[in-house]
Amino acid sequence: MIQVPREADFPSTLRSSRVTSRVGVWLGICFAVAFLTGNFSHWAQSPDPWLAFPTRPVWGYRVSQGLHVIAGTAAIPLMLVKLWGVFHKFFARPERGWKAILVHLGERLSIAVLVASGLFMLATGLCNAAQWYPWEFSFRSSHYAVAWVAVGALVVHIALKAGLIKQAYAEPVDTDVPPDTAGPLTRRGLLRTTWLAVGTVTLATAGATITPLRKVSVFGTHSGDGPGGIPINRSAVQAAVDKSATGPDFRLELVHGTQTVQLRRSELEQLEQVSAELPISCVEGWSASGRWTGVRVATLLDLVDAPEDADIRVASLQQRGAFATTTLQANFARDDLTLLALKLEGEDLNLDHGFPCRLIAPNRPGVLQTKWVTRLEVL
Ligand code: HEM
Ligand SMILES: Nc1nc2c(c(=O)[nH]1)N[C@H]1C(S)=C(S)[C@@H](COP(=O)(O)O)O[C@H]1N2
Ligand SMILES: [Mo]
């Protein structure tokens, strides 16, 4: 017969609320940072019709999404240590009496929701940041919905445990350990190892956004360099862009109702050129800054008398896929720093960076910085 373990079967003195309260505080901070920055990312990608996503600071999305992936990754070792530290509690038996059993079940249920949703967030986030999609469901909508469940369950958990956390946090970490029961690892040792693990994974991911750290960031996807110092996320071949369409036959089409204007790349070069230092800030957490040169989108929109408050549809030579077209909100379309870039670091754009021309706007998720732009359509 299978024996279900009991709480007493886990005698390690490392399993203590004095340890888990300390680890838990940092885990809570990581979840709070991830929740705020995650909602910022959601706002950037699903614009609120009442409150336009701002175009400043130009590095806002870069910092926010970098923090998101760093805080989310740092939460992984914290979560593992936290779960190990409370593992024995999964086998606690309720006291006798139906009321005690109901309270016990309610508490277990809230913990089950917290653990399941928390693990879901960490697992889906990590896979997405590594550009690995082993699931059928939509990453963005499920990661977003479960974030509210996880943070809701976390708030309930903290409210229920607030007294215990405060008390355990105030007590020195190891004064209640009987000397003869201590194993080779002390509670201080466990905490130090945990902080070391958090520091290691943070360094291993932070270089995806903090350029000088690139070389040490073994977890950072896209931490390598590309033309002009900017990594290439999806090449022209991967996006199935027909290379011949980027040659002399290329035209940029500007459409406003029945009014259309077509421009060759050489004609775009004749218009007023503007340079700006702007980052590509991928939603997956990596980012890199470059000096882009090209024509203001506002200058192009004036050629077809587009109204100031119009949103713009940006279409790519890429035929299929979620990034083939994007919508540029009016405040972005009219910003002085929103360019249709022709050059990066003074050189013609590389085909894989979006040649003949690509969108680059301030404070905008990388996924919306459309490459191989062929049409701007006033909506
Ligand atoms: C710790 C708890 C976490 C919370 C509460 C959280 C919350 C969120 C939210 C609300 C979004 C916005 C989704 C949307 O645009 O609709 C988001 C996006 C994202 N999260 Fe998390 N997240 C967490 C952990 C993680 C982790 C561990 C990683 C990776 C290591 C991660 C990576 C991402 C990525 C890459 C996106 C952007 C997805 C996209 O726009 O395509 N998240 N997160
Ligand atoms: N047409 C098109 N534009 C695109 C993409 C794409 O796949 N197709 N990828 C986007 C993503 S996710 C990012 S992060 C940036 C990356 O630009 P880069 O490859 O020039 O660094 O381009 C964006 N523009
Ligand atoms: Mo991206």
C-alpha cells in the first residue's frame, strides 16, 4: 500500500517560516515588478482607445520589458526554494470537525491556484523569452489572463499570512535551531545560496538589454551582434520576403482614400532626412540601440494630406504572419522621432533589418517596428 507522507516526515530545520518569509518577500517583489511591467507591455500592444500609449521616454518600453524578463527569471529560483521550503505543508492533515476541514480545504484551494498559476507564468514566460512555443494556445492572451489570477491569488495569500510573515521576518533566521539537529547546510547558507542563484540568473539574462553584459549573458537570446550592432530577429528568408521585390521595382505606396502616392527608394532619399538614436526593444526582453536615418512618417503623411488624428496601417512586403501589418496610433504617426528608416549607423539598411525601409518609432515594442515597409494607409 502507498503511504502518504505526513508533515513530520520532513524534519529538516531548513524548512522554516523564517526562511520562506525572506525568500517570499523577494518573490513577491519580482511578481509585482513583472505584473506592472507586463501590463505596460499589454498597453503598448493593445492600445487603450481612451488613453494613448505615450511616445516618451524613448527608452521606456526598453527598460520596462527588460525589467520584466529579468524579474520574471529571478523569480524562478526564488519560487523553487519557496516551494521546497513549504513542501511538507502539502501533507498537513486538517484538525477534526467539519468546520476545520472546510477552512483547511479553502486554504489549500487558494494555495493550489497560487502555485499552479505562478508556475504557469514562469514556465510560459521563460519559453516565450527563449522563442520556444511548445503549446497550441496563444502565449500572449493566456500569459495575460493567468497573470491576473496569479496576482489575485498572491494578494489573498499575503493577506492571510501577513501576521506570520511579519513575525517570522522579524526573528533572526536561525536562533530556534537546536544545535544537534543542524545539517551541513545552515539556514543562512541556504539563503546565501538562493541569493547567489538569483544573482547568477539575473546576470545571465540582463545582458540581453544591458549591452556591456552581453558576453556574460548565456541565457540572453539574441545577445549576439548584427549589422550596425543590432541583432536580427527574423531574417528576410525566415519571413519569406521575396528579395526581388526589394530591388529597383520597389515602391512605397502612400494611401489616403482615393489619393495615392508611390515613391521609389531614391525618391525617399530626396525627402528631408532625419537621424535619431532609438532602440529596438523586443517583447522577448532583448534590446539594442542604434542611430537610424530616414524620412519622418509625418512628412510622408503630409504628401497625401492625412489628417493629424488618423491612425495608420503599416504593411510589409512580408505576406503572411502576425507581423506583416501593424497599426501606428496617431500620436506615434505624428511624432518627430517616428521614422521610415533607410539607414542604420550611416549605412544602407541590411536586408535583414528591413531594406528598403523599415519603421522605427520611440518607446515602441520591437514587434511593432515593421520591416520591409511597402505601404502606409490612412485609416
Ligand atoms: C512572475 C510573474 C509574471 C507576471 C505576473 C507576468 C505578467 C505579464 C503580463 C501581464 C504580460 C502582458 C501580456 C500581454 O501583452 O497581453 C506579460 C508579457 C510577457 N512576459 Fe510575463 N509575467 C510573469 C513572468 C514572466 C517570465 C518569468 C517571463 C520570462 C522569463 C516573462 C516573459 C514575458 C514576455 C516575453 C512577454 C511579452 C509577450 C508578448 O508581448 O508577446 N513573463 N507578462
Ligand atoms: N515584417 C516584419 N517586421 C518585423 C518582424 C517580422 O517578423 N516581420 N519582427 C519584429 C520583431 S519581433 C522585432 S524585435 C524587430 C527586430 O528588428 P531587427 O531584426 O531589425 O532587429 O522587428 C520587427 N519587425
Ligand atoms: Mo521582437
